[in-house]
Amino acid sequence: MSQAAEIVRSARLRSRLSQRALARRTGTSQAAISRIERGLEEPTLERLEQILAGLGWKLETTLEPIEVHDEEPFRLQQNASKDPSALLEGGLNWLRFGNEVRAAGERARAKARG
Amino acid sequence: MVDDGEHLDRGPADPGPILTALNARDVDFLVIGGVAVIAHGYGRYTQDLDVIPLPDAGNMARLCEALADLDAVAFDADKRRVSLDLSRPESLAIGNYFLDTKYGAFDLLNGQRPDLKRYRRLDEAAVELEVFDHRVRVISKDDLIAMKREAGRPKDLRDIAALTEVERNPPPGG
């Protein structure tokens, strides 16, 4: 289901209205509301706002940065069968390598800044 | 050829010798993926070295020699071992290869076809770093973000978020 479909359906159900009643309020057909709710039709932002207004809801769109989380180690499954001491040593090697790469990146940026 | 469930008894991973092997054979490549993310300032953890090799015949032949030195074997996306024909260097310039070497994970990410023009464009904008006495070319931050935006997995979006955090929240007076 598309995000618009979920929003329209959720707003309509929370308003306890049928598709037919919503269609009457928004000057469209029940078939059109059904298509939107099934994700067969993607309404424009303006049309979505009109539909929601007919239900007494308004759409708020804000810019939110994507949250930053620590990365999960890649290839965990592959590592599961390896010797733990080799894994630890390999992990430390990667950390050393990562630190070296990060430091090299910092040196390059400092050089570029003059 | 597919060889299910084969377990390789490898020693501890160590990316440094992978670079040594590539440079010893004069292989041209661009670093992308997690190592590039680290190079551009987000100190996250990674355990594989992802590169795009220069897709010309001579370079791919040298890459094959380096892969032989590294005792590389290939896996598919389901982690099943697949054949790696080092006698046909040109075949390694097409598609992606998830390799396991005697020094750990090393992935070739070519895209669907050899694209020399794309490589040249990426190389032109790349930054050169000196890592453990090796000169390494790393894809530019803008190209890295574009690649990660295209991949679009949650971890790619998190990388973009981290890489652009300073742009969103510049330090006071910055």
C-alpha cells in the first residue's frame, strides 16, 4: 500500500466515514477514493490535502533528517562460523585500517582547505 | 558452478595486505562503500573493501593476477560459492563479485557493464589518500552520496545522513 493510500484510508476510518460519503464531501467518485486507498492511483499532494480536508484532517509535511545509527557489521552470518580469536584480530585490523583511512581523509581535507 | 556450504578456513581479516597486493600488480581502482564513507569523515565500522576497478583489458588482467595472489574465491548474493574464472579477466568487469580473500572480504562492484566513461568521470572527482604507505583513490563525497542514494538501503540512507550532518548543522561560526 502506498503512503497516500494509508493516509487516506486511516483518516477515513478514524472519521468513521464510508468511501461513498467521503466521495460526496470531496466532489469525487467512490471508485476514485477506492483506487487511491488501494494504491492504484497516486494523488498529487494538492489533491491529497483536499481529500483530507473533507475529513477534517490536514496534512503536515516537514523536513526531518534521517537518524544516524551505528552501522551493523556486515557479513555477520559469514563470520558466525569463524574462530573467535581470528574474528577479534580481524576486527582490530579493520579498526586500525579504518582509523588510518579516516586520518588520511582528514589530511586530504586539510590540504584542500589550504 | 555453485558449491554450497563450503567453509574456508581463513586467518584474521586484514585489509592492508589487500591494498599491498593490488598495488604490487599496479591495479587501478576506486574505493567506494564503507571505507569511502570513513574516508569522508564518518567513522563507522566496516569489514569489507569495495572497489570499482578500471574496466580496461590490461587493468582487469592485472587485477586477476592480484586476485590469484590473494587466493580469492567468489560468492553470490546468497553467500554460495560460485566460480571465479581468472583466465577470463574481461568477465570480471561485468556485474558484482563478492570475494573472500586470504585477508578478508573484497568486493568488485562494476555495475551491469564495463563503463570506462563512468570510471573516468568518477576518477576525475576522486580524492587521493595515502593509507599505510599506499596511494589510494577514493570516490568523491558527492559521487558516494549519489551512489548510496541510488542503492537506497537503510544503511545507505544512514551513511548519507552522517555524511551530510555537518552540512545540515554547521559548527558555530562555520
